Amino acid sequence: MSEPAIRTTILDIARALNVAAATVSRALNDHPAISNATREAVKEAAKRMNYQPNKIASSLRLGKSKIIGVIIPSAEINFFGSVIHGIEKVASKNDYNVLIYQSNELYELEKKAVQTFLRSRVDGVLASISKETINLGHYADLKGKNVPLVLFDRANDSLQVPAVVVNDYQGAFNATRHLIEQGCRRIAHIGGQQHVTNFNQRLRGYIDALNVHNIAVDDDLIVYGKVSIGSGRECMKGLLPRQPDAVFAVEDFTALGAMQTIKEAGLSIPGDVAIIGFANELFSEYLTPSLSTVNQQTVRMGEEAAGLFFEVLNKKVSSRVPPRKLILEPEIICRQSTALPANYRRP
């Protein structure tokens, strides 16, 4: 096994040139007190000795790590990948790096992520709360240590921190209205865990859309799952005997599972059961039929969340002003899974 590479330090360069380490440090940083000749000699030696500056150590000396910690519930969901793309775009412009921690939708891992970030001395944390999390003490601990915290997608107003979310209520209302406009009347809803604000708001949007269009809310057509493909399959099995003509699923993975069950039952989509999801996951466009869904402006969400972090970090907002909460407007994407003929009415 080969020996590990030995990293060249400022002390190594100083010994090679028989000068003080402080002189080397200043020369590398173009300090005006260092002569041109010494500066050039130091930089030439640094290049020859393959010196790589320790950016983390340098940043810590300045009181900043130049690192943002980001907690996501799952790396397998394209939604969060797109949000991170937006975060990294803004972070890079500000010469910051991003450290990502996946909670796997587990409270204990989310707590561990916060502890890890604190030990790593990140300059702030951007987070989307896991579905399992009810106790928010670990996030309150960040606030208590004056570490900037910004929430995205899944937020909680009780924390009183900046946040960027999509208008889940309006997205659900518009999705349900779209199904009604397609002629559907027995519209089922496969919901998620109701302690999660996003999922509760989507349920409210669904119910209010039915009420506005004078369609009675049928409790037998509302079921709750665990927000997964498997859960969507099982929920749809329970719904099929109740003969829904459409389904609004709480998100796209749930919708995918429901579609599988509908097809296995020998029914057509959208002819027998129309279906719409939420999130505009990457796969939704490539299903057969392609899945109608709600676009949550994920990249912009990441950009805005990172922007709020730098506002707090650079003290561009007063601590006496209530934290900003940006609400992005959703967009309905109509695809084949709801493409019923105009004025279609089932018998």
C-alpha cells in the first residue's frame, strides 16, 4: 500500500527559504509590507513544492468557515436535488461551499445533522424538515447559538426563522379544480401525514375546491398514506371499490403507486380514473401516460433560500423585523393522465 501524500505547509516553505512563517503567509496574500523579490521567491517555492492553501483554516481565522450546511429529507427525490442546484448556484457566487446531509425522513438523523454542522462550524444551515419530525428542539438550539437558519419547502412558523415555501394550498386547489374542469366529480385524495404543514395545506386546498364547485366532500374518498410508491399502491387498492373517477395525490411518488394499481385493475388512465400529482418529479413526464402534476419552482426555491441566508449573514435585515417568508406560486402542468375530452362526463 502506498504511503499517504504529505501536505506541504507554510512552515515547510519558510524552512526552505530560511524566512519566518509569517513572512510566507503575508507574501502569499500579497501583503504590501513584503518586497516584490520576497513575494516572488515565496510564490515560486510554493508552486515548486505543490503547496495548497488550507481554505478552511484560513476562513476560520477570519471567523467564517465559508460553508453552508443543507439538510434534505432524501437525495433520491429529484425535487430536493433541484433545490440544491439553486442553493449551490447562489452559494458559489458568494464564494461559499455547500455541505449536504440527508435525514432519510428520520428525526434522529436530522438531529445528528444539526450536531454535525455545529461541530463543523458551518456559517449557517438551510433545512427541509423531515416527515417524522415533531420536536423542533434541535433547530431551536441552532437559533440559541446564533447560527443562521433558513427553512425551505417544509417549514414551521413556530421557529420564527426565514423560510421559502410553495403555496401548497393554492397548488392543491388548482389541481382539484383542474380535475373538476375535466368533468370529474368523484375525486379522491391520497394525503400524507397531517402534522406536516405542506400535506395539511394540500388537504385543505382539495376540500375547498370541492366546496367552491358545489361538490360534496365524501370522507370515504379521502385516505392517508406515508408518501411513497408502495403507500400509493395500497391506498389506491382501498379506493378502487369506492369508484372514484379521479385522484389528487399528495405528491408524485404516491401518484405513481396509484397509477400502478389502477393499471393492474384493468382500468384506463384517464378514461376510467384521471390522476394528478404534486412536485413535478423528473419521472412524471416519462410515465405512460405522462403524469399531470404541480410544479413547485424548485430551483428558484433554492436560490431564494440561499439569498435569505446571505441577507441574515450580512445583517441586511434587522433582528427587530419579523423573519421573511417567501411564498412561491405553483403551476399546474397538464399531461396525459388528466387529458379527458372537453366537457367529458362519466355516466
